[in-house]
Amino acid sequence: MTASYFSFEHVSFLYSDGTQAINDISLTIPVGNKIAILGENGSGKSTLFKLLMGLERPTKGTILFKGKPLKYNKSGLQQLRQQVGLVFQEADHQLFASTVKQDILYGPLNLDWSIEKITSQVDKAIALTELEELENRPIHFLSGGQKKRVAIAGVYAMEPKVLILDEPTSSLDYYFSTQLTDYLKKLDTDDRTFLYSTHQINLVYEWADYYIVLHKGKVIYVGERDALFTNDALLQQAHIEKPWIVSVTQMLQNSDPQWGNIAMPHSKEALVAQIVALQKKEDLISI
Amino acid sequence: MLNIDYIAHHNGLQKVAAGQKLLLSIGALLIVTVSRNNSVALWTLLVMSSVIVFYAKIPLKAYVTLMLAPLGFSLAGIVTIVVSISFTNEVNTDMLWHLFTPFATLYILPSDVDRAINIFLVAFSASSCLYLLILTTPIYEISPILLKCKVPTIVIELIELIYRFIFIFLQASMQLYTAQQARLGYKSYKMSFQSLVLLISVLFRSIFFHYEKMTLAMKSRNIEHFIIPDVYLLKKKWQRLPLILFIVYVFVAIGLIFV
């Protein structure tokens, strides 16, 4: 059995107005993976995250955390939320303190850590998200992107084992969008799992190693990237853009027999390396 | 409103301990309201205004604009004190001014004028004391002091949350207002009223929506209580200058009371 943080057993969730947001989902969230959650608008991504945080209770089915069913009493939820952190889509909903540093402080303050640990965690989070200069700025004088970084820092400072990011790049500019995956790389440890929902495939394609695709409240794909991104019908159904690396590789494969057996690369560098290697081989033959 | 908070974070008294600012403003406020003395009130107004403008370096224009609000309120308030009304035709001899109407007589008595001037001066200089605090001290610096004064945590947390929600409210209303203006919502008089009604109802809805989301976020961050212990706040030492200022102020005020 592979270790997993969460497992869903036939979980359904109905909002009180009758919207079926999650429909009979069974899946596991493994330990130590970088998971991208894809799916069109309204496919149930945000609801899935609320279920993971224990903010909503499934109407049917059970959710297991580390092998035990989630307990919805106060201490059970507290334990869960110490280990699972969620960065909300709208930073404004998440921030409520007066200044940047204070907002980042709030999470750790509620964790019964020592003063030294709290200060060092907060400083680390501030340094990671490059917020040093804004440390004492009131929240309502920040721009959208700055608020987002504060939100990320606030969750990161709590050192969650499972870090959930709900469309984190929706208000970030190009620099901070790409920077975000760099932050996440720094946070990557063997036992930390990331869940990252996004519409910007190209930002996560190199980073994420596990994909979950939602469509109308159902899971329609779970697994590695190659089988997903070569399945055109599925991509179209779930409104997923094909990463440019995949498109270019497929175009190469179809353009000329010599490129026919290029393996699907997982990064720009891998693609270029393959092309260069093939070119060299050809040069040798022609000599 | 957004401006006030900005000033509270960027002013000449930023490095002064919050307790000291609190002492200066609340101390002066008490002296003014307890003594109810015209010259003390004028002296306080002078001291507070000069501290705000010269020491805290708050732009004179901003301060004057802000003072217009209490000025308007106190002026409106004293009208009812100054003007008396009588439904009989008895005429008081020492009236300063009177107006006969078929139904009643409006008149002004000198003693009422004195009382009105006193109330006006006290109210006006008391508001300058509060402005000193509001304009130089961000709310979160006051919370630890309130905690030390044994104010229940729930009250302090409520104050902080209300404070945060004022800004959310303002921001939401400004966004809605611009969105309406962009689509000519305030073109005519009639339209303006319609738009305003819509704005208010949407505002309430969006505030509740926001509140719900915020509760979710606080739950998911495990936040139970959120007064920041002062270990984590920047240490600010009591400084000599504000203290000397305060002592001088108190002595002059006491002197003025007994003159």
C-alpha cells in the first residue's frame, strides 16, 4: 500500500440549494506528490478543497485522513487544519489582520509553538515571498498580487504537510507566477504534498507530477501527465489547454519520420536535449 | 477614511509608544471634559493642534478638513441650546435677540450664549484630543494596552474586526460606485437614486458574502484568538519629549482652572 494523506470513498457533496458539486468521487491523495487539479470553471475544485479542509461535510461517503475517518468535532478539525493549509483564491477573504507581518503571525500564534520558532517561521515566510519591504504595511494598502503573496506566506508559515493552493496565480503577474513554482520547489520535502488548482497549464506542467481532472463534480482522470496530455478528447471535455511542450513535441513527431520516436519530455530542457542529440547522430551519419 | 489609516501609519509620532500617545490624548480629554473651563478648552485645542501639525507632521490641510466634521456637528448642536422658544407672550427683558411669530416667540438669552460657547469649546477641543490618538496610532497598537487594562478579549477582537470591516465596506462601496459610474449610473437625478438603492442593497449582500468567506478562512487557518502578544510588536520606548509636553500641558491647564 502506498502512503496517502487523504482517501475519498464514494464522496458526494450537495450544496443546500441543490447544486451537486461533487458526485461520487473516490480517490487518494498520495504523500509527497505535486498534484495539479485541473478542470473547467465550476467543476468542483473549490468544493473539493473545502472538503479536504473539513469546512464542509460530505453529504454521502467518507473522507479518510491518514487512514482514519475525519472527525468533525473541534479537536479533530484543529488537528486536521494544523497539517493541511489552504491558500484561498481571493486573498482578500483570507487576510484580516492590520499589517502584513501580523497576518502572517496569526496562524503560527495559534499553533502553541515557542516564541523563537514562531519568529523564525514568520521571518522565513516573509523572506520566501519577498515581503521584507512591506512587512509593516497595512493590508488595505497592498495591490492584489502583494495580497496574494501575503496569503501564501501566512499559510506557509504554519508548515502544513498538505499545502492546497486554489488558483494561486489568478492575480499574480508573470514574474510572481513563475516565482511561485520556485517557492514551492523550496518547500518540497519527501512528506509534503501539494495540491494546486489552475487553468495555466504551462506554469505547472514541468512542476506537477500527478494530475487529477474534475468534470462536473466527477473525477475523470487521475495519474501521470503523459497519458493525460495526449488524450485530446479528454482535454477538450475538461476545457484543458494542451501544454506547449506537448504540442510542439507532437508536431515534431508528426512532421518528419526522424522525429517520430521522440519521447514526451517533461521540461523545455529535456526537449532541447533530445533534439540536439538526434541532430548530432544525424551529423555523424552524414559524415 | 482610508486616508486616516494611512496617516496613522505614517506620521512623526510613529516611534512613540502607543501608551504614551494614549496618555496624552485621553489625559487631555479627561481634563477638558471634567474642568469644563473655556480657557482650558482653548489651551487644549492649541496644544493638541500644534502636536498634530508640528510634531506628528500631519498636513495642515488634512487636519483642518477632518476638524470640519466635529465643527459642523457642534455648531448644529448649539443652535438648539442658544435659541429658546416660548408659546406665551411673556417677554423677557434681557433678551439679546427675539422673533415674534403668531404662534410662538423665539429668543436668545445671554446665559444660554455663554453655556453654548462653553459646550462648543469643550466639545471641539475634546475632538482634537481624540484626533491626536486616531491620527497617530494604528488600532493594533492600542489592543495590547486595552488587554493590559483588563478589557475582555472578545471586546478587543470585536474592535479589531469591526475596524477591518470598515475598510472592506469602504472598498466594496467604492468598487461598486465606480462600476455604476462606468455604466452611467449617475447620469440623471432619478438614475442616481436608483443606483444608490442598488448600491446599498448589493453592499449588504457582498458584506455578508465576505463575512462568510472570512469565517471559512479563519477556520481553515485554525484561528481561535488573534490579539498579538506585544512580544511580537516593535518595542517602542517611552520618550522624553512627549512626556515633558504632557506635564507642561497639565500644569498650565491646572493653572488656568484656578485663575
